[in-house]
Amino acid sequence: MEKVVVVTGANSGIGLALCERLLMEDRHLRLCLACRNMQRAEAARSALLASHADARIDLLHLDVGSVRSVLTAAEEIRSRYNKIDFLYLNAGIMPNPQVNLKALFRGLFSRKVIHMFATAEGLLTQRDLLNSDGLQEVFATNLFGHFILIQELEPLLCRAGHRSRVVWTSSSNARRSAFSMEDIQHGNGTEPYSSSKYASDMLSLALNRHKNNQGLFSSVICPGLVMTNLTYGILPSFLWSLIMPIMYLIRLFTNTFTLTPYNGAEALHWLFLQKPESLDPRVKYHSLTSGFGTNYTQKKMYIICACCANKSSTCVVFP
């Protein structure tokens, strides 16, 4: 039977690169591009069909930052398909990123330059806003919308005798220090992106605990440092022109600088080829690229939930 694969945020960047790689792997896929901008989605579909003329590619309007859009899209998916094999939760935002330029240039000439670029720790803050649903925009887009989508698609994901996969595009920037159970939406903080990615890591753990016995398996990946529209919005273009040669030089000494969307999609593609029962739910799968351009995937344990880290008597992930 053909595999049904749904990819959110598939019209550009890592999402589009993933779709290209999946079609190269299996031309019999039923691929659904779930995108907010339908004009860009049409362009992405045309680009994919140019190299895979016989591919079956569907388009779906989905704005994961809007609960109404998620509910409408989920209803449409349920009417189109009788199962989902892979649900790639790739869409995400980092609005109004602010760079601490002093920290940036100080870090460029320190021994922590690789760590700084790899994690953006101490480098980025964002100004988050409320969306039309009254939710923090980053929380709604990066986490809550995807959570609602999973809930609504449960009949297609959790079927008797069927194995389905949910794969989250997380980040090495997902830090426990940015997340608080008392402020899940991160309305009072300055690192909503990091908080939302850490929350998605915890949610993946919870999904595995409660849904593995129903055939649903969840994984998280880090694409490495990738140059996408999200990344390019962090700094003015002239600064990227100055920094890029340095970044390629640094890649000779670290494997986290994947830089291109194709390289960043490595772990997403690798997971497509694995048996879900063989995967460790406590692992984050990292896309890595050597200094000579070789792509590979590496497993790294990630920190368990904030409750456990804070030694709380009650754990939301492992009750």
C-alpha cells in the first residue's frame, strides 16, 4: 500500500527539501503539502513535479497558528485519506528576532564560537505577540496547533494493525532554562522559540508513553544550523555576507553546521527509513554534515522534562 505523508510548512526550506528527498526515496508516496501560503505551496508542488512528474502531490491550506484553520484542515485530511503513515510537524516561526550584537562579536573571537552558533544560547531573543485566538503566537504555531492537529487526526494515526509516525522539527536551542510550567506559553519571557521547542520535546515523550500501544510513535530531530527564511530574518543581509565564509570555515571543526535545507533534512529522511520500534523516545536525532559535505544522522539523549529536572513530586510526562 502507498504511504501517506503529511508535511507542515512544506513550501520552502527544510520542509520542501524533505519532500524532494522523500520522493527520491519512494516515488509511490501520497504526499500532502500542508502550507499557510497556497501560492507558495503551488510553486513548491510545481517544482517537485518538474523532477517527479508522476508523483502524487496534494495541497492543503493549513495555518498551524490558527485553531480554526487546524480544525478545518484536519477535517479535510480525514475526508481525503483513511490513514496517515508519517506526519512531519515542520512548520514554525521565530518572530521579531533580536540579536545581541555585543555577544555576537564577542563570541566570534572566543573559544565558545561554535557553541554559540550551534545553539544561539545567549544570542537571540524574540518579541512575541498574541494571535487572533488570544494565544502567544510562537506557542500557538510551534506547539499548540500541531498538538491539536495530532488530536484531530488520531483516528488516522491510531488504527488497529497500523504503525504511524509523528516527527517534530525541534532544535538544539530547545533549552530547559527557557521553559516554565507556570508560563507554558512563555508570555512573560524573551525566548519563546526555545521554550516552544523544549515543550515539543516533552510532548513527544508523552505521546510515546501514551500512544505507542495504539501504534503511534513520535520522534524529534534537530536540523542543525540551516540557512532558511527563518534564519535569514535574524540578521541584515550584509552581515550574513560577512559571516558566511566564517561559518563554512567553522564547519571544518564542527558537524552541526548543516547550512543547506537539503543537509538539514537528513535526520527527517533517515527516520523515514527506520522501524519505529527500534527508536529510542528519549533521543533527539541530529542532522550533521562533515567539513567535506558528508551528511549523516546522530542520536543524542536530550534532557527529560522540567518537572523531573526540578525534582517535582508530580511529572506531567511520566505520571
